[in-house]
Amino acid sequence: MEGVKQYIKESYDEMVHKVSWPTWPNLQNSAVVVLFATFVFAVVIYIMDLMFGQSMDVIYTKIFN
């Protein structure tokens, strides 16, 4: 049981005193970058899906008609 207490104490000490946490403006900027990148990736995947769907339509109409 003493080992568990020591582990918790050391974990708390590391989280409070040794970890460098981002500032609020840094965190906001990072969130904006992540949201923008997610939007760009979603648009790219959507365009790829449209192109793939149209190409499959062309292939299927030529094969089955």
C-alpha cells in the first residue's frame, strides 16, 4: 500500500511541478489549427468520394449498358 501512496505522490509532483502546460492563448491557437485541418481533410475526402462515385457510375453504365 505504501508503494501506491508513493506513486500517487510522485505523479502529483510531476504533473504540478515538472510538466509545462500550454498557456490559454496557445491552447486556443492549437484548437483553431486542428479545426481548420479537420475541415480541410473533410473537404478533400468529400471531393475524393464524389470523384470515385462518378467514376464508378461511368464504369457501371459502360459495363452494364
